[in-house]
Amino acid sequence: MEIEGILNEIIYQNEINSYTIAIFETDTEELTIVGYLPFINSGDTLKLTR
């Protein structure tokens, strides 16, 4: 499953290994995403795969 949306807010990001907890918004919902996501910033458009 792929979803596309905008990274609204980074709640936490580990500077050493880029483990990230963030708020991600699609056209229909707002999700909390977690994972190793280096080089991302609030406002970025992402395409994620589950």
C-alpha cells in the first residue's frame, strides 16, 4: 500500500540514526509515522509504503 501526503510536523528525530516520529497528512487522514527517515523536513511531500 502506498500513501502520499505532506509531513506536517516532526515530533522527534534522533540526530545519530535519524529515527523519526512525525505527523503525516494525506487528503483524507492524519497519521503518526515512525521509522528511519533521514533528510526530511516539515512541509516535505512524501510517498510512503506500508
